[in-house]
Amino acid sequence: MRNIKKRPRRTMDANVRAMKTAAELGLADAFFQVKDALPGSNDVAARREAAFERFSETGLPHRRVEAWRYTDLKALLREAKPLAVPSTPEAKAAAKDAGAIFAGLGCRRLVFVDGAFTPDLSDLEGLETGLSITSMAEALAAGDELVSRHLGKTVPVNDAAVELNTAFMGD
């Protein structure tokens, strides 16, 4: 038999990190520019920061994430889009008659223009006892106890899109 000297087995400890896309870098820039102006208490701000950290670790969902296999946001979003701005008077005027077709149903009408709750176009008269309707941004800014109690508990937070939404939440 030959005298074969065994070499010690080497292992590779490679820390593999995916490169950030232009959209992910743009979202990071946008978050750090607006995070201090977003509504909410210090607890809400801490939740935002933690959510954005989790989003940063995973990045935009892609086809290798089972729940997103048919909607690859990493490939679809080439750049970060600008954040929503308050709706213009023109947009509110265009939405004035929105939902008029449902007027005969006897239901309450809540109007959102460009993603923001618009109370002046909504049906808020004669609310039932214990019911209050306000924008999420106002509830966060006011430290609404009901919102604070359920924040981050309604939807599981193991999804990058939910994390991103939590980081930027307003209306």
C-alpha cells in the first residue's frame, strides 16, 4: 500500500449577498429621506425601521420565492417610482361622483383619491355608536390605541412586500 498523506478538509465560508437592484437602492434612498416625516410615535418609527431592515435583507420578491413565482418584482421594477403625493384638487374633482352607482344600496361611501382617504367626499354623517372613520396617517399621528394594538399583527410579516408597506405606511 502506498503511504498517502491525508490533507485536512477545507471548507469555504462564503457570505453570499445578492446585489441590490436600482429599484431597491431607490427605495432605500426614499425611505431614509422620508422616514422622519412619516406619521406615528417612536414605537411606530421603530416598527418602520425594523420592517425596512427585514426588507433590505431579502430585497424585492422574485420568482424563487414561492409565493411570488408568477410575479417577479425584482425583474419587473427597474427603478423605484416616486412616492405618492397628496391628491390634487383636480383629482378630487374627478372622484367627486365616484361610486354614485352604489347610492341606492344604502351603504356607506368611503372615497380614496390616489391612495389617500378623502373625508370631504366620503359619507361620514351619522356614524354608528363606537364607529370612527379616519385616515391611517391621522390614526398613526394621534397614537390611536386600536391601531397601535393591531399594528403588525394582522398580516404575517414574512413577506418583503408587506415589510416594505409597513416601512412606508401612511394612508
